[in-house]
Amino acid sequence: MSTLPDPALGAAVKAADRAHVFHSWSAQGLIDPLAVAGAEGSYFWDFDGNRYLDFSSQLVNTNIGHQHPAVVAAIQEQAGRLCTFAPGFAVEARSEAARLIAGRTPGDLDKVFFTNGGAEAVENAVRMARLHTGRPKVLSAYRSYHGATAAAIHLTGDPRRWPSDSGAAGVVHFWAPFLYRSPFHAETEEQECERALRHLEDTVVFEGPATVAAIILETVPGTAGIMVPPPGYLAGVREICDRYGIVFVLDEVMAGFGRTGRWFAADHWDVVPDLMTFAKGVNSGYVPLGGVAISAEIAATFEKRPYPGGLTYSGHPLACASAVATINAMADEGIVENAARIGEEVLGPGLRELADRHPSIGEVRGTGVFWALELVRDRGTREPLVPYNATGEDNAPMAAFAAACRASGLWPFVNMNRIHVVPPCTIDDSEAKDGLALLDEALTVADAHTV
Ligand code: PLP
């Protein structure tokens, strides 16, 4: 730990936060945010000297770990040279980041439109698809998360819905494969895949193919539960898009840049979308950055006709310099390969072994450093440990479980009835094993709520 404990400063930080910071996704009066003093690698710590193993990567973001020295140095160096410059100029950090990203993205996704994060990337991908096709509708999956801005929140297909949610014109939801809670009552992956593709094509046909601009999917849905698609599904979606002239958008904001053990999750299945959104892992969130990687065909639409969209901070030099350093460090240090190996050798087997002993684990699924444990009250009926969108007493079992993790020094990503085991891609064997041991202890709290 490079910061000495300082409880008085921690208390002051917390007091100012509670007085003035309005937090996302929260009832402001019911939250008690931890005051963070520092972070390094796979750990962060508070002002009282408590250290936490970060199994959340801060919203599945810090793929390269906290405070990677080369990335910190690159931001400092760029700040000394050129802090900011408008998007209309060619800037070294920006063009180099775009070149490196285009060099890693699949197929001919060779142009990059930069944004400040994932939701803006989704907004712009949808706009590009609509302008390219001249069609209005976008199909997106239930059990998905695409961001919290205007179009992105309507595309998001998780059960968070509000009375004020009017839906958005032109957004149509469909079911994507999820065998454990199969919307198609399938019993095998093959059945799930075949039925999901038939359902998607029926949806396209009944919406009217000439009205559908895009199908957007997270390559591996993340926030909604890390559901690795069955073999053949994404290739089948590609075929449907080709058959009807629909733009295929893969959202790799969470799954991209090493998280699944490949540079992009699409690489597992050799699928090439027309547009691919990214953010988070591109620079581990050290400075806000996201973007859309664009195919040659869609880029050509805007060759002579202006693209009507832009952001003051698009391709911000500090963000781009940190992306260049991140991508180079990931390549030089074998960080993507490390994520794949840790998943295969430590996290996958370790989590399955926990499932053998803990009745609260209904299913373990994932790849790389991207895993979910689906917690249930009853393995037979698969009743979730807490209902979707549970609050207060209804959510008590998950709240108690999360508190047990944190008290032991483990910080997982907790969402509804699931915990997501999503440490940095840089995590080593002993850290991963320590985390599994802490999880083992905390799961007894969840087990106490099973029938
Ligand atoms: N798309 C996906 C797949 C995401 O996981 C997220 C955020 O978690 C977003 C989009 C939105 O990104 P942001 O929060 O940077 O706007």
C-alpha cells in the first residue's frame, strides 16, 4: 500500500461525498460509499488501511489492473505535451490509438469514431446504422445492457424498467440464447441456438425487414449475466443480417480488450460485425474513452456525405495516449493470454469446484476473467436467490452475501441474484486463488438462504 491510513481524511472525503455527490443508479439516502485511498494492480484500499482484492475491476473496466506504470506515465507525458485539442485536427495520440485499435479489431473494421464511453458509442453506432440503411428500427436483446443515455437505455433489455419509461420509437426487443433460463424451453445448446435464430428471423420478418436498420447484441452479454452464446449463434445472426441488408452491431464495451481471453469476444467465433462498440478495456478507464469501429462499407457512406454527429472530447489526447500505452502493454506483457490461462486453469475449475459444495450456486458460466455465479434459493426450480430488482428486505440475502465478501477483503461485482467474478486481466494465480478462498467462505452466507 502506497498510501498511509488516514481515517480523518477518509471521514472528510466521505462527508463531502454525502453532502454533494449525486450517485448513479442509487437512492441517495440509502447508500454508504466506501472512501477509496488508493489502488495498485489487483487491489485497492480505504483510508482505514483495509485492503480489497478487486474482483469487480470497477464496473469491469480496469482490465490492465490499477495504476499500470506505463499507462500512468503515458498520460503524464501527454499532459506535458498537449492536453486537449478539437476532434477536427490530426493529433498523434489520436491517430496512433485509432491505428492500434483498427489493427486489432476483426475484419475490415478499420475506421474508428471516438467517444467518451460506451453509451455514446452505442448512440453513434445506431445513428450510423440508421443513416447507412435509411431504415428506422433497431432490434436488441432482452437481458442486455447498452448504457444509460437516451437511445442506449431503451436498447438495454434488462429488467430495470421505470414507470416513466416510455420505450423508444423504433426499438424492438427479442430473446437471445440463455440455456439456464431458456426463453425457448430448450434442453440443449443446439436447440437453444436453433430456436433463438428462428425467433430472431421471425422477429425481423414480422417487423418488416425493410424497416430494420440494425441488430445490436453484446457479443457476450455482461451486466445481464455473462451468457456465453452457443456455437453457431453469432454466425447465424450474421447470416440473418446479410439476408435482409441489416447492419450487425456487436457491443464489446464490456467484453472487449482481453476480458474473455481474446482481444475481442467476437474472435472466439470468427464473427465480423459491421460496427463494433468499445470502451472500458481500451484504456482500462484511466481517462474516459470509447468508440465505434466501422466497416469499410459503412465508412464509405460518409465519404462524401457528412456524418452528423460529434463530441467536443472525441479522441481526447489524454485518453488516446492512455489507450496507446494500454494496448502496447497488453501486447508486450501477454495480458490477453494471461486472462485466457487464468480462466482455463484457475477461475473456471475453481468456481465449478465451489458449485459442487455450495447449494446456492445454480450455474457457473464464463470465460477468461469474465465469470458469473447465478445464485438460487432452490437448485431444482432455479428460483433466484432474490427476485429481479429486489430492494430492502427482499434483497437481504444478496446484501448479506456482498457484505460478507467485503468484510473478508474481497470486492466482487454484485448484480441482482448474481455475482460476477471479473478481476483485472493481469491477475496472477495466487491472487485468483486467494479470491476463490474468500468467495468460498462468503458463499456460506448465501447457502443459508437456500431451501
Ligand atoms: N455497453 C455495454 C455492453 C456495457 O457493459 C456498458 C456499461 O457497462 C455500456 C454499453 C455503457 O457504457 P458507459 O457506462 O461507458 O456509457
